[in-house]
Amino acid sequence: MAAKSLARGLMVAAPRSGSGKTTITLALIAAFRRRGLVVRSAKTGPDYIDPAFHSAATGQPTCNLDSWAMPEPLLDQLAYWAAREGDLLVVEAAMGLFDRIEGPVGRRGAPADIAARYGLPVLLVLDVTGQAHSAAAIARGFAAHQPDVRVGGIIANRVGSERHLRMIRSAIEDVGLPLLGALPRDAALTVPERHLGLVQIEEHGDVSGYLDTLAGVAEKHFDLDGILAAASAVTRPQAVPASSIIPLPPPGQRVALARDTAFSFLYAHVVEGWRAAGAELVPFSPLANEPPPDDCDACWLPGGYPELHAGRLATAERFKAGLRRFAETRPVHGECGGYMVLGEVLVDADGTAHPMVGLLGHSTSYAKRKLHLGYRSARLLKPSPLGPQGASLRGHEFHYASVLSAGTDEPLAELADGEGRPLGLGGHRRGHVSGTFFHAIAVEAEAGA
């Protein structure tokens, strides 16, 4: 595919989380689609929920771009995939633009890594609640902080009044940056959230109506022509066969995949990698009391929100019995929420204990929430659907569950954080069954690769 078929791109970023990036990203996508543009999107860092909203808004598949967890060939392949055959690529940043871990330059997990690598101008979202001229100082600092990251314009969010807007506009323009939009305070525009971020798209009552509202908001409050003019050609992505770079080995040739509102956290690049390697994915719904299809040779339980559905899962006897039969002869793996369901007991936020599948011996609880968050590298101590013994993986952990009882199963992996500090043993394995709170993103690149 010729480079001229790649979209022009920009990144929607902010100084911190909670600034309104997702709402503004969706508004831009919806408005430009209304103009007839083919809009594609991506999200930096490890995130499951925002990309699903992106896909609904663009009508196109979306992906994650992670400069720490993904080997550079995979990162470039995904950037190409994200930018191909489109008019505009909108990349939403996670966290703050320059937030990162310590590590090699360009490989620190910062949104700025992605902006610099692919030449994406930054549309900087500033939550101007409680400030006016001070917003210009923030804009100036971000524009000058990293020479290879260019701020192409500012969007002021949560503007309180016309007078507030005049002050913001004057201050930003004095810095020499264009103010390309100003969104008033309106709680109705925000996507509902829960403890892991936004609610899942399947739980949103009227996605199309919400996106239509956001398109109208963008048309009224944003300089869409100026924003489009600020986008630049995406640089460096590589057109390589998808089958040549597989993020994770497929767990089987025909994979039973739990898919419903309790099990929905699975990266698009992992799914496409499995398919590129020749695997077939067969969905089933534990919440509908469906067992894994018997004609599959492996089963994968993704993360999600099983704690919100623990009562239904506890009484889904057909699902639980079918999964136990499946595990007698074939591999089963659970990530995070899936790992919790494979255990003996899940205690929900109200303190009610629900019996789970019992294929592993641990028990977990949401009654006393504790945040576990960060990048993880893992070396497998035993073979599992994640890979052979000794394989090294990169991914992340993000949950509020606590382990009530670790059980007696053998550990699955040695874990370290994103900066290489040992975290001890993680996950469990028994027979054909394995699981861990660790979400795998990609096989770790070999040194020098």
C-alpha cells in the first residue's frame, strides 16, 4: 500500500487524566464523520474501554499504541494499521502527555513517545476550571517541554462563561498558540464512569444518540477547519504482513472465547494476531450460562467486570460444569477477571461471597478495594496458553481486587514492574488451567531487537 493512502493524524492529549480527552476525541470523530471523512483512531497505553467507544464513533476497528509494552516492529505495524485507508487518524492519549516510567527515551510508555515517533501534532486539552490566564502558562510549558513534540493547538474544556472564554482566548493567543475550541461545562456530555474508568459501551443506553449530540457540540464549539489543518502526515509506520509479527502466540487453533459484559477486556491487536496466525475464535457467553464449545481446543476468559455479575456467574451451573469438563483435557486461561472466576470464591463489593468455578484454589474480594496498577513484565515458570516455560511477556495490571486466599496451586510467573523492580510470583497453574491478574500485551522483544 502506498504511503499516500495513510491518514493525516493528530493526538488529543492533556496535562493529566480527567481533563475530558475522551469526550473531546469522540466529539471530533463524530463531527468529522458527519463531514464525510473516513476517520480512524487509536489509544495510547493499556486501555480496553476507550477503544470500544472509538470504534463505535469511527465505524472502524481501533487499536492501542504502547511504547513500553510493544516491540518497535509491532508498534510500527499497528500505527500503519491505524492510519491506513483513512482521511484522519485521531490518537487519544492516556494519562498526561508526558507521564511515563523511567526507561530508554521513546520507550517509556508516554503518549509523547507516540506523538514524537509518528509526527503527530498535539491538540492539548486544558481543563480551565478555576483558572484563566494561568492556563496560558501551562500551554507554554507543554509547548516547550519536548522539542520533538509539537503542540498544534489548544482546546479549553469546562469554560464557565463568555467572559471566562474571552480571558482564556486572550491568554492562549498571547502565547502564540491557536485556541481551536472551547467546550462549556456540561455534565451531560461526559461518559459515565466506574472504578476502572468509563462504563463499557455495551452498557451505554444510546451510543448513537450520544455521538450525534457530541458531533453537534463540536460543530458549535470547535474550529473544525483549523483542527483539520493542524493534522500532519503520519510518519514511520511500516507496511508489513500481519502474520510476520504476532503479539502473543494463539492459545489454540480453535479458541473458545468468553465474550459478554462480564468478559470484554481483550486487545484488538491480540485478537488480530491470533487470527493472522490461523486461529479461529469462537465466542460464548458465561452470563448466558453457555459452556465453552466442545469443538474448541483451548479456552480464554478475558478480564472485565465479573464482580458486577458474580451472582449470575455463581448460578450459571451449565457454564461452570462445561468449563470444568473442558479443562480436563484442554488448556484454559483467565486474565484478571477471568482469573478471579477460575478461583474458588469471589466476594463482591457488598461482602457477599459467590462460589466460582474452582479450577484454581485462590479466592478474591472487592469488599475492601485496593488499587493494583502498573506495567508488568513476566517470565513464565510453567508452560501455559500465554507461551512456553521461560517466555517473557510485557503487559499491565489494573484492578481493585484483593486476594483473600492464595490457595496451593503452583505459581505461573515471576513478575517485575515497568522499571524492572521484582514483584515476586504471580498467577497460578493447575493441570491444564492457568490464570493471572496480569494482562498480556506482547511477547517481550529480545535484547537488541
